[in-house]
Amino acid sequence: MKKILNESILDVGCGYKKVIGSVGIDKFQFEGVDIVHDLELTPWPIEDDSFDRIIFCHAISHLQDIHKTLKECHRLLKPGGLLEVVAPHYSSDNFNTDPTHKMHLGIRSMNYFCSNSSNLKYDYTSGEFGFRLQSSSLSFRECKTSWRKRTRLNPPRYLGVESIINRFPRIYERFFCWIFPVSEVHYLLKKQS
């Protein structure tokens, strides 16, 4: 895992693979976990505006209430802070294998919480908090993130297939995701001041 320089980072649901230099919070006391807390219970024991970046690496889909979770992340982020989420896509065998997953995520799932989304008529924040979607992407293997030093060999990426599905993600999810399932979905959201 790569260290992200000059940022205060909260690694939510870090488990035993906490990002180097981050503060790790998890429900379980693994080695490296700094704060042991049930993430379903808010507020988390952290002060407002504490972090430049909050990351979820395969953790958010284990939580019951995404609205409450994103609201809590908004509270903890400094103005202009980034929320970075990697999760198994709903077509992934990893999602369907793990019985502790509680939430399905697709390429447009975060749109409902972002002010610059095409789904503004379905804004679930009701003005409580604000994010702007910076990017979202799909990967057959591992999505590129700020904390991964490199991603695993991914032949479809090199063949251009990933760039095609990321250019037309709605068509991919509607017609092809059950034929050629992806592994991960990645979102980058920015806290609005």
C-alpha cells in the first residue's frame, strides 16, 4: 500500500490492511486499527473537519445505511476534502460470495448524493450535506486509487475494453454486466464548502 503524502486520511473499515500513514477505524480490533467503533453507530468518535481524505476499500457495502454513512463522512471531512470509495460492483462474484455485504453498488449509486448529478430529482441529501462527484469508474480487476501503488495485471484494460465500458457505463450495466462482469466500482467525491 502506498502512503499518500501531506494528507490526513481516515481509512474506514481498514481491517488489517490499513493505508500507511492513515488513521484506521474498524468495528474489530485488528493490528493497526486506531479506533475501534461500530460504524453503524453515528456519530463516530472523531471531531468535525478532521480529515483531508476518507477512504473505503471494500468496506462501505458492509454497512446498512449509506445515507447516514455519507452524512458522517461529510461531517469528518475538511472543506474541499475527498471521499474515495472502492467497492465490489453488483455483478461481481466477490459481492455475491460474501454474505456480510448489505448494499449493492453500481456506477450511478453515488449520483443520488451529489449536487452535480444527472439524478438531481432523486437527491437523497435534502440539503443536509453536499458532495460533488469528481469521477466514477469500473474495472475488471482493480480500480486505480490514490492508495494503491499499482493494480493487478488486467488484460481487458490493455485491450481497451475498460475504457469502452467506462465511456458508456450505463449501456454496459444495462446490457452486458451479467455477460462480462466487472470486479470493482470506484468513486471520488468532493465535499462542498
